[in-house]
Amino acid sequence: MAKSSADDEELRRACEAAIEGTKQSIVMSIRVAKSRGVWGKSGKLGRQMAKPRVLALSVKSKAQRKKAFLRVMKYSSGGVLEPAKMYKLKHLSKVEVITNDPSGCTFTLGFDNLRSQSVAPPQWTMRNTDDRNRILVCILNICKDVLGKLPKVVGIDIVEMALWAKDNTPVVTTQRSTEDGEPVAEAVTETELKVTVEKELVSQAEEEDMEALLGTYVMGIGEAEAFSERLKRELQALEAANVHAILESEPLVDEVLNGLEAATNIVDDMDEWLGIFNVKLRHMREDIESIETRNNKLEMQSVNNKALIEELDKVIERLRVPSEYSASLTGGSFDEADMLQNIEACEWLAKALRGLEVPNLDPIYANMRSVKEKRAELKILKATFVTRASEFLRNYFASLVDFMVSDKSYFSQRGQLKRPDHADLRYKCRTYARLLQHLKSLDKNCLAPLRKAYCSSLNLLLRREAREFANELRASTKVSRNPTVWLEGSTGSSQNANTDTSAVSDAYAKMLTIFIPLLVDESSFFAHFMCFEVPALAPPGGAGSDKRPNNDDGNDDDDLGIMDIDESDKKTGKTSPDLTALNESLQDLLDGIQEDFYAVVDWAYKIDPLRCISMHGITEKYLSGQKADAAGFVRLLLGDLEARVSMQFSRFVDEACHQIERNERNVRQMGVLPYIPRFAALATRMEQYIQGQSRDLVDQAYTKFVSIMFVTLEKIAQQDPKYADILLLENYAAFQNSLYDLANVVPTLAKFYHQASEAYEQACTRHISLIIYYQFERLFQFAKKIEDFMYTITPEEIPFQLGLSKMELRKMLKSSLSGVDKSIAQMYKKLQKNLASEELLPSLWDKCKKEFLDKYESFVQLVAKVYPSENVPGVTEMRGLLASM
């Protein structure tokens, strides 16, 4: 048979190591398999996921008591034993061996302190019945010795287990020494060696008492009958004594029976009384319960009535209209002194209306008749107050503006320019700013007529201010007119063109400096005053902000600009309804004021058309500065002004172009055309007027001017082809000379300067070639024939062609070069004859000599290649001849 794990000392040491520090000692340790048994129809035990475990019995001594435990050990991932569960053996109530297990090796332990008795206890399976009996005997012995009681044993005979324990108790041979010191072998059981664990079922004291008792009856084997007779006699004696005792106690028994009968009667009477009392108490209990129920209902009703009264008081308080507020809303004054009371009444009315709406009012009260009537009453109050306030404000705005319009001291007068000042107007309007806010919260629709009335009244004031200011500005600006005819007529007609007209553009700039910030401020104030919900931007900056007048009222709240519609669309992707309404109102507020700006522009154009350049730059400067802070209409106004200035300047450019085109209808013209030098003077003046972003406007004018000039020049030259090149080169040279300084600083003029330079070179080349061919026609025609044959035949064959023989060559050289100095002199005279600009002659003559030498050199090379034996005057000789002339 294999050794049992209960005898495994290494297992015992591992268990002791696992519970080290608990002051418990291991009595027995044995390996088991843990499972939760399920029995099938086959009668065989199916173990589900049987897990290896170690059961260890341990005891702990404390003073005079001992405690016994059953520990369950499991193996960790490293193969080391560790405690899993611990049961106290004092709670062990049942040991059951599973009878359905054919091997009989499976048992369960029942404990009476488990929390859930509905869960089946684990089943422990041993390797064999010996291991099972060994662990169970050890458990029962510890329960008897330590706890003094035995658990219930089911499924196994306790006598059979005791016999097994007796047969399987191992005998251990020990040695003891005699008095002589010699060792003597002695056989003892293992239980005697482990007296602390597995003791006998009878204690030593009990055994001694039994021996003393049995010593009284020591008999031999042959005295058994005598012993039996003795026992019979003693039994008879005992029975006789019992009967005698019973007979002697009969009176006592009768007395006891009488007492019992009397007590029974008393108990019956008491039972009747208790029944009666119980019925009365039951009725009383029912009455008490009924009283308590009614009392609870009354108490609940009292609490509910109290809460209802409180809620009704709150509702009544909500529905009550204070008399002072009612008086203010229906007939109060709108004077400045009474505005605080009116504002308080508006705040109360708005709060009361909100309080009667479902989100702020319990839905239970919403349909009450009193609430509906009170809501209708408040709406009537609201409509009455809104109507009265709107009528007052419309009349108030009109009276304010009428008062200012009737006072001439508010406007510019003869000899005195007056800056518009709306500080007092805004101060008076701000008195009713909070009233407008409350009107918007009460009825948004009432603001549209008010805004229209305000715009209509203030528009009259702004237009009157702009008209008076513009008239006085024009009257106070004294400057003589510049001619509008720049590129036509005699030279002396443009002598007055140098008149200083800067006062014109200064007047226009002053108009913008005064009114653009004013219009922006009015737009911003209007947006805030009339409660438009639009995004506000940073305080205005940019162009013209340094010239803005300070607000006299010292309030910076109105300096916030209003975003333009287009920019709002770009940022949000949609147009705000309030922003659209604002710009429509601003159209009504400022409409018509642009006419006075247009009048200033037209006046400036009549005095000096070139001042349109300065005005364009000034307008562009303001427009770029107002992109971030101006209301939409102010930007539109500046854009229209810029378009007006551009239109007037385009008109001037078109008229000047017509003046240029008139030159082509004149009689044959020689020399430099008059519009060439005049354009230089015009361009110089235009450059002086450029400000800010007006460069593009001037460059466009340059492009149009020069294009018309060059086209007209070409047309005039075509009228007389004989002198066309002379006219072209003289005018292109004059164009370059007059615009040399400007072309170095103006890219657009530099482009046309290079274009004129190329046209000049082409005209020079054509004219010089014509003069050279006129004097040396036979020489260069002979050279051209040679060049033509060079493409088809070899140079050696050319002398044999018709007209190209050596004899023909000699005749040609004699006729062309015999008086070459005279021919060159004639060429110089020819060049000088029709040239009106004498200053061009030296450069043209140098070009002529260079061109002639280049052509003559190519002729000499051809002759040397085709006629190598012929002598021709060399290039060096010809160069020296030209240099001496």
C-alpha cells in the first residue's frame, strides 16, 4: 500500500510554514480533492473541476482552554501552500459520508455558522477509505477531548470506525533502559506516543473506577451461575422496595390529585375571565385604531390646509398690482424726474409677466381663471404703457431736433465754420435709454416706429449741418481755377497750371475729418440707444482717428462701432436680423447727406481736376480706416465718394485723351508734337498730388494717356511716309528726355519709357538705312546679289555669273568709291536737312557712321571671299576717312 499523505512530514512542515505566526500547531495534514458533487442518473459521482487541496487540523492552547480548527490549504502559482479557508471545529455539527459514492471516499462537513445554508457544502474526496477513516477519527477525537462533544455522524457506523481505529493503530517499538542500564525493547501503540492527539475513548480515572467496581465482584470462571443467582436476588429486592414505596406514597398522591383538580378549576375560571377581558380589549383596540385614523386624517387635512393657504397667499401676492405702479403705467408723467419711478414700474411689470408664464409658474396654476384674468390685465397695462411711452418718445425726438434746427447758432454761418456738436442731444436721449430697453423687453415690435421717428428727425439735423458746413467751406476757400485743357492749344495756355490749389483738397479733407467720425459716432450711438443686438468691435482706429474730435460728454460707451453686414456674413455665415434692421435704419438716418459731399467733390473738380488724385487718396485712407469700426452706411458713403472722385478724374482723363486725338486732324506736322512736353508737365503735377492709395488711379491714367499718345503719333507719322521715321524718332526722343527723371521713380512710366526707347531705336535704324542706301545704292545692291548667290553656288562660281564679273566689280567700285568723301558729306547733309531737333544730330550721325562701317565691312569680307585677287579700300582706311569728317 502506498504511504498516506498524513505521514508526509514535508507536507506537515509546509502547512506549519503557511500558518506561521498564528500560535497554532498542526495535528494532522492530508491531501484531498475539493469538488461540488452532482449526481447523475447513472448513480456515479460527477466531480466538476476537482481542485487539489490540503486539509490541516490544528489546535491552539490559551490558558486553560484549547481551540481546534480545520484549515483548508491551496497551492499558489509558485507551488507554495497558502491558507484558503479556516473553520472552527466547535461549530462542526455534522459529518456525512456520501453513500452514493461507490468508493466511499467522499464526505462532507457541516458547520452550523455558515452564512448561506442553501449552498451545498464542498465535498472532500480521499485517495482511499483508510485516509478517510484516519481524518474522521482524528476529527472526532479532537471534538471529544478539546470540545467535550461529538458531531452527528451520518453514512458510516461509528462502531465500525472504532474497530478500524483499533486495528490500524500502528505499533511502535521503543527502547528503555533497565536499572542495570541495558536497553529493553517495549511495544507501545502510536496513540500512546501521541497522548495529546489521539487518546482512548475512556479516560484514566474512569478506567480506575471501573476496575475498583469490578474488583468487588472478582470471581473465577466457574462462579458464573452463582453470580447470576446473586444478581436475580438483588433485582427482586429492588422491585419489592419500589412497590413498598409506591404503596406508602398513596395518600400523598391523593392529596396532590385534589390540589391539581382545584388548580384546574381555578385555571378554568381564569380562562373565562381572560376571554372576556380579551374581547373587551379587542373592541377597545379597534376603537383606538379608529380614533387614531380619524386623528391622522384631521392632522393631514390641517397641514394641507395650512400649505394651501400659504400657496394661495403667494399666488395672491403675485396677482396683486401695486397702486403706485399701476398709476405710473397708466397715467404717469415721462419727465426726467419721474423716470426712476417709471423704470421701477417697467421692471415690476416685466417680472410680473414672466412670473405668470409656465416655466416660472406651476402648471397647475396656469389654467386658473384668476391667473388668466390677471395675465390679461397685465397685458392691457403693458399695451397702454407701451403706447403712451412710444407716443411721448416720438414727440420728444421731433421737439429736440426742431429746437436745434430753429437755432442758427448750431450751424455754420458766413465767415464761421462750426463743428457739429451733439453732446447735449445725446445727453438728453440717454435719459430715456433704460426706458427703451424696457420697452424692447415688453414689446419688440414697438421699437420699429420709434427707430423710424428718431432717424427721420435726426436726418433733418444731419443734412442741415452738412449742407451749411459744405456751403461755408466752399465760400471760405479762395483759390483761382486751373485750366482743364492740358494737352491742347498753345504753350502759353498752361502757364497758370502751377497755381496752388491745395486748399481745395484741404477743404475736402476737412469735410471728411469733421463728418465721418460724427456719422460713425451717430451710427454707434443709434445702435446702442435703440437696443440693436449686434456684435460690438474694438474702439475705432486707423485713418483719421487722430483727427477725431473728443466727445464732450466724456462717455466712451458710444464709441463702439457696428460691424458691417458683409463682414458679419463672412464671420458667421449668416446675416443677423438685428444687423440687417440696423443697416436699414442707418440708411434712413444718413440718407441724403451724401449729396453735400458730392457737391464738394464737384466743386473741387471744377477748380482743379488734378485734385481728384488727392481727394481719392484721402477717401481711400478713411475707407481703409473705417473697415473695422464704421457702420455699414458710412462705408457705403465713403465708397460712393471714392467712385464719384474716380468718375470725375476719369472724365478729366477722357477729355485730355480727346485733346490728344485732335492732333491727328491737323495739317502736316513736323518736329516734336505739343502734347509730348505737356504730358511731362502733367505727369509731374500728378505725382505731386498722389496721397495714400491713389497710385493705382494715377497709373491707370498714365496708361491711358501714353497709349493714346503713341497711337496718335503713329497715325500722324503715317500721313507722310517720307518723313514718318524722322517724326517718330524726334517725338520718342522728346518723350524720353522729358520723362527721364519720373521714369526712374514711377514703374508705370518706366515701362512706357522703355517702349519709347525701343520705338526710337527702330525709327533711327530705318531712317539711317534709308540715307545710306540712297548714297551707296550700287555698292550694297552688288553685295546683296553676291549674298543671294552664296546660298545656291560656291564662291568660285560667282564671278562667272551675269553682272557679277570682275569687270562689273571694278566699274561699281569706281563709280561708288571714287568720290567717297563727297558721298559721305552728302549723307551728313541729308541727315541734317529734315531734322528739326538739332540736339539729336550728333547721336544720329554717330549711329549712321557705325551702321555704314558695319555694312562696308561685310561687303569687304564678301569681296575677299569671292574675288580674292581684287583690291578694295580697306575698312581701316574707311574708318579713318569717317573720323576725319
